[in-house]
Amino acid sequence: MTSFSDPAAVSGYAERTARIVPGLCDLHRMAGVLLAERAPADARILVLGAGGGLELKALAEMQPGWQFDGVDPSAEMLELARTILGPMAPHVRLHEGYIDSAPKGPFDGATCLLTLHFLPPAERLKTLQQMHLRLKPGAPLVVAHHSFPGEDPGRDRWLSRNAVFAAISGVPVRQAEGSIAAIKERLPVLSPAQDVDLLREAGFTDIDLFYCAFTFKGWVAHRA
């Protein structure tokens, strides 16, 4: 997490993330499509983990009538988001902190991309429950993050595939290979079944997998 306050790491965030997350730009566009299935033309959208501003910019360009509240614990990443948003910035209010710092809403939809895999299960559940409370009935939540079986013998194979993808996308080979141990040691990754169970426990229904890219998975779910 210290990389999200290191100036050099923050400045290279957009380029680095695009190299390690397959189809990152398409993931943002798919999130916009899924939100728009139920969100009105003047929707208010909550974006948790908004630092960097990549998904905020993509969503704001897709839906000029939407307004956004973006939440992130890193002041440096929020400043990067302001820069990335450029002329779209008036559509967005940024809040430094975690889910408890988010406005109460109610929101017409929400996203949480590449964020939940940093949270242990209990904190992840609390975060999902708090997002659920901030959504209007029937509103969609789009999430995507690392999700793979922790004890599966194939786990290392999938992490190795991630590393190869990163390397051929321009990440230095040693750094790409080092990500295998870093993910296993530092991220409290859950299995896809556990992720779905947490969404259900938090109160979400109509949960569908829409994104699957090596160790990354993404779901759309709805407040009951």
C-alpha cells in the first residue's frame, strides 16, 4: 500500500496498471455498460478506490450526465485523479478516506475496482455492507479484483501467467516474476466462491460474473 503514496509510483500508476491488468480499459467500459442498465441519465455514482481517476474519467466520458463521488485513502492518488480527470473534474467530488468517508447517498450505482483484494475478509464484508447501505433498491454494484483459490494446486500456474502477461506488456521480468510471491504474501485474496458469498452476505442479489482475466475476476450485483 505504500506505493500509493510514493511520488514515483503514483506518477506511473496508469501505465503500470494497464500493463498488469488484462483489458483494463475494456473493464472500465464494461463497468459503465453494467451501471447504465439501471442507472438513469442523471445518476449519482459512488466510486470506491477512486485514486488515479482512470475509471472515473472513463465513466464520465461515457455518461456526461452522471455525477460521481470518488473515495480513496491516498491523498496523492486523489491528486492524480484530479489531473487525469481534467475537464471532467466538475462531475466529480473526491473524498479522502475509506468507505466510512463516503456520502450516505443514496446512489444509483457503485464501483469498486482493483481494491477489495487489499482487504481481509471481515473488513471486506463491512465495506460491502456499507456500500449496500448507500445504494438505492435495485442499484448495481460492479467489483473486480484478484480472486483465485488459495489452496488450489493451479494457483501458482495462474499467478505465473499473470507475470508472463505483465512481462510481455513491458514490466521488467524480475519485477513481474516478483509479483507472484508478493501477491501470495501480501494480499488476502479470496476464492471466487468466497467473493460471491461475501456479496450475498452483504445483502446483494442477482450476482453475475462478467470479467475473468487470469487471476482477476469481476462481478455485477444489485441491492435487493
